Amino acid sequence: MTCVRKRAQRALAVAGLVAGLAGLSAGLAGCTGADGGGGVGIVLPGKARAPGDVIRISPEDGSRAVPAGGPVEVKVDSGRLERVSVARVEDGRRTEVPGEVSPDGLRWRPRPGGRLALAAKYSVDAVALDAHGRRSARHTTFTTVVPESRFIGYFKPENRSTVGTGMIVSFGFNMPIEDRAAVERAIRVTSDPPVEVVGHWFGKERLDFRPAAYWRPGTRVTVELALRDVEGAPGVYGIQRKTVGFTVGRSQVSVVDAAAHTMEVRRNGGVLATLPVTAGAPKTTTYNGKMVVTELYDVTRMNGATVGFGGEYDIKDVPHAMRLTDSGTFLHGNYWADAATFGSANVSHGCVGLRDEKGGSADSPAGWFFDRTLIGDVVEVVNSRDKEVAPDNGLGGWNLEWDRWKAGSALR
């Protein structure tokens, strides 16, 4: 078992699809997908908290149709809450919910009179200290009730962010879209310098956009939403009309060779470094293919119970974690494996591990790489004994050839 983490000292600065204080905590994660391959998994909606969770959050993770009046609460039975962030996440922007921790440090609640927005997605991030000064982190999400006959598209990446050249513009809709052509036509993605950008549907609730090849560094991308009054399904209309955008930073593509136990970090076409790694063990291999960093956590918890591994492991302070797939593949720091493992053996439950120290060290290979990573950077795994990652698992769309990508547009 190998998976790893970053120290809490760089916490709040990390941007991600869940930006800001999302970098201080994370969802529960284990080291493999539900199908037995490819990495760490998060707690699925409706599942009970793991027995070791000390932070209790209401509403439960994955809750839907939460009333505007809540209730929203974060609490611990002992110790104290160190940091709590509850924020509305809309089109990549975070709007914090004002709240306060009780004098005894055991409970966080919104300030009196505070109401949640309707048709909104919220993230809750909390870090607690127990009586011995040990940290525990938890990340959950929920969505509020949507007015009848309306649909919302949740957008990523974050508005006004700077991302890697592999960033894919992704929309998730809160209900099935029947007239996919009308909705796709109402979303316009353009760039400067200009390139052809095409949409691709994954089912009826997800629409991704990308160009034929990775974005050129320095590109400015604009996303125009004209969904208001668009009929996405019979009698169901959109409500959004806004313009958002992001900037593409430098190019960084890292290639993990699972057979050679190395990761070559390429920056702007040149080799920046070659780092020793450990990938998935023979029975829990790592996905092959191109994956995109979608979240950055300075510290997170990885619990085997959340992905069918029972009590095999429960690591509450995995440092320098970078999410690569929705099913739970991470590239992260590892302080519990022997140093000789890195570069010589594959022992993880599907993640890619870099050597680190407990608490996370900026001078370790994991800390070095984490500090040089952007949301949208590409990590490609080769020579693993697993299948290629699915194009809808995280932002895996780069694994589709351009003709196949364009065939998924409702406008063609």
C-alpha cells in the first residue's frame, strides 16, 4: 500500500477545482477505483461515515435538495475545530458562508439569519485537532433544492484561474438534458489565440469542451453561458447567463513509467526532472493513459474502507495529494514506505507515490512536485498492466482521438 500527502503549512494557498480552503482538507479516499483498478476512491453519496471520522458534518456528504434554511453544522465530540470553510461553488467561484466556531471549539454554525442559495452546490472543508494535537481533515459537498423546472450547469475550472495546458472545460448538469444540441449551442468556448474547441457529451448530464491538442501556454479562454430560457428538457429551462474565463499557464506534462518506476517531469518541452515513484501493485494496478490534475490537497485522508479494502489501511494525514481521476487515482506523497521502494517496486493500491516525510516536506520529491503543479497539468501513465483510464473518469478526454471526440458533439 502506497499513497502520500502534503504538510499543512502551505494549506490555504492551493487552488483547485475546489479552491481556497479545499486545500486544507479533503474527501475520504482509498487507494483503488470501485472496479479494482486505478487508484483512490472517495466516500460515495449516501454512505455512512467511516468509524474513525471525528468530524461530523450536516448535511451528509452528497446530499441533494437541501432546503435553503439548512441546517448546516460541523462538530466534533472532543478536541477542537481548527478551521472550517463552507462555501457555495458556482462556475468555479467560491462564496463563503459566514459562520462561527463556538467558544468551546466543538461546533461551527452559520451566523444567525444566514440562508443558503437555491440551486447551488456547496463544499464543506474542516480541520480538527484532538486532545493530543493530531489533525484530522474532512471534505464533503451537498446541493440545495432547485426550483421546479430549472436546470443548472456547474462549471470548471475556476473562473479567473491559471491552469495547466491539459485543462478541459467541463459542465455537470443537475438533471438530464434531453435537447443536448440546444444546450451545447448555448455554451460558447473561445480562445486567444483562436483554436477550434468542440464539445463532447458523456451521457445526459455532462458536457466537456477541449481543442484538438493541449492549449498553448499563455492562451486566454472565455466561456460564455447563454442558458437562461434554453429548454434543456420538456418544460425544463436554464437560468444562467454569464461569462467566465481562465488563463493557460506554462506547459507541464509528466510521464509515469510504471514498469521503470520513474516519473519524467517535462516543462515547456524540456525535461525538468526524473523522479523515482511507486505505482499500483500487481493486484491493484494503476490506470494507463492521460490524466489531468483536478484537485490539490496539502493533506487528506485515505481510508481503505471507502473502496472495499476493509481495515487494510486508514491514513489520516497523506501529504501532497493531487487528484487524477474521479474514481480516486491520486499522485501523492508517501512517508510510510521504505525509501528503497521508490524507483524499484510497485506496492500501492492504484495511486502513484512519491517519497515524502510525515507532515509533508517541501524538500521531498513529493513536496517539490506539488509546489510545481497546477490544476490542469497532465500526468500520463505508461507501461502499467491495467486498462486505459476512461475518458469520463476525471478529465480523461485526452485519451479520445480528435475524430472520436468531435463525434460526441450534439451539433455534428
